[in-house]
Amino acid sequence: MAHALRAEDPSIRLQAALTTGSKADPAFLETLVERCAVEPDFFVRDMLSWALTRLSPRITLPRIRRELDSERPQARSQALHTLSKIGDRSTWAWITRDLLRDPDDEVARTAWRAAVVLVPQDEDAEKELADELVGQLGRGDRSVQLSLSRALADLGDVIEPALEKAARSPDPAVAAHARATELLRQDPETGFDAAVEEAKRVVALGPDRAAAAAAPAPAAAASAGTGAPKTVEPTEPTEPTEPTEPTEPTESTGSTEPAEAVEESEAADC
């Protein structure tokens, strides 16, 4: 089985991980953990994590905890992903600030998601996590920022005070990311890219000017002053024209409106 987990063909490795998980034999623990740190294929890694969740947490969790201090970023990321799959809230304390601020974006993204899953159902703990995650606003590329926004949104209303403060940040990247996160939280159907663009517009113009620019233009009559309208003399009625023959309908050439891009579901980063 260990040889199959190292096979060149990823389909063989995937089948081997599936078989290992189905057997749920503790003898495979070390091999599974070691493969998590080096497996290049996403689907195989996810199957390896699944196989680990099939083993007793009593033996699995201590071994996974050691991986959180690994020098390999993938080992740390995969360990965090596996912890979120096991879902034992007693492991919450293992997700340290160093992991939440890990310089490797993939490790940090996985830590954010795992933290939201494992945080105790306690308002103080949730607020502390919200403050920590808000401190990462503006970090990374689109995928990193989307991961952070979704993690924050999953925390619920507890993030409001921290987001409001971040939205007033002098750093335009932080302010825009905070506003985009709030838009996404209020309306999950909003595309992240659209939310970011709207947030950037608000940051650039300021809330008041942005709101004024978005308001509909007043009616022309209202802007023309308060003077009384001029009286228009009625014109002589014209002779009615003969009705024309109806023409054959033409084929419609109208185009459909482009559908809004759907945000791709965020896959596990391991």
C-alpha cells in the first residue's frame, strides 16, 4: 500500500488512499501523514485527509499537531485542512497567530478556514478571531482576499465593528477589502469582483460623493427653475392618414445580456 501511495500515476495513488481509508488501519497513520506533506495532486491530498479522518482521533490528532510546526508549507497546510475535517474543537488552541499570519499564503488561507470551523462558540473568542482576521485585510491577490472575505463572512455579525473600523483605514487596499467583505456578507450572491470594484469606487470618491453619484438624476423640469411654463397654442388638427399595411415581422437579432460571473466555490487549498 505504501508503494501504491508513491506510484507515478495519480489515479493509482488516489485508489490507494481510498483503499487505505476504507480499511482504517492505524498502521497506515505515519505513511498517510508523510504523503500529505509531499503529494502534488489536490484530489489525492484530499483523499489522504479523508483517510486520516477515518482513524481514531486519539492517535491521529497528536501526530497531526506535530505537522503544524513543519518546515514544509504543504505539511502545515494539509495538517490544518485535516484538523478542519476532523472538527474537534479542542484543537482550536493549536491554530496560533503565527499560523494565521503565516507568510505562505496557502497556509494562511487554510488556517483562516480551519479557525472559523474550530473557534469555540463563545462571543469573546469569535471577536478575538475577527480582529485577528481583519488585520490581514488587503493581503495577497484576488484568491487570497476572497478566502479571507469568506472566512470573515462565515463568522457572522460579530465582525461588524472590526470591519467598520477597517473601512476607514488610510490604506485604500485595506479599506476597499473591508467594504467588499461587508458587501459580500450582506449579499452572498454578489460577485466578489463586483463587490471589490464598488468598494474601490466608494473609497476613491468618499461615501457621500459615491452615494450622490449613484443617485438617479433629477427630472429636467425640476432643475429648470420655478417659473411658470409657457402656454402653447393649440395647433390645427391634421387629416387622419390612411392606415398602412402591416409588415412581416423580422427575425430578432437582439443579444442576451451577459450573465454575471459566478464566483467559483473555494476549493480546499491543500
